[in-house]
Amino acid sequence: MYEWIVESGRSGANSRRVVTIHLLNDEQQPVFTRRLRHAWVTKYSSGELNAGFNTLAMETMELVHEGLIIE
């Protein structure tokens, strides 16, 4: 995924991919699936990592796509 984020930053829409998103329940079974057609990363950010604190690190990735398939 890292390579795709870097590639999207360099070439934008030229690094389009099919993205599959699965939401899983507590038993790790899929609840629903979404597919993004011709998606690319437009923004990526990560939280601050600090070993001195017991905090949660959040990552955010925004995608643009040319089609949503609901399964």
C-alpha cells in the first residue's frame, strides 16, 4: 500500500486501482463489501508516534474513484 500512496502522490490519477473494502463483524465474517473502480489516493496523513505516551495513532487515507460497486 505504501508504494501506491507514493505513486499516487507523484502521478495522481495515473495510479488508479480497484480497491475492495470489507467490513467485518466480531467473528471476522464480512458484513458488507464495497469495490471502488479506478481509485487513487488524494490525501494521506498519520498521527504522531510518541513512545512516551499511551495514545492511539490514527491514519487517514482519502480516495477518489470513478465507480462504486455495492456487493
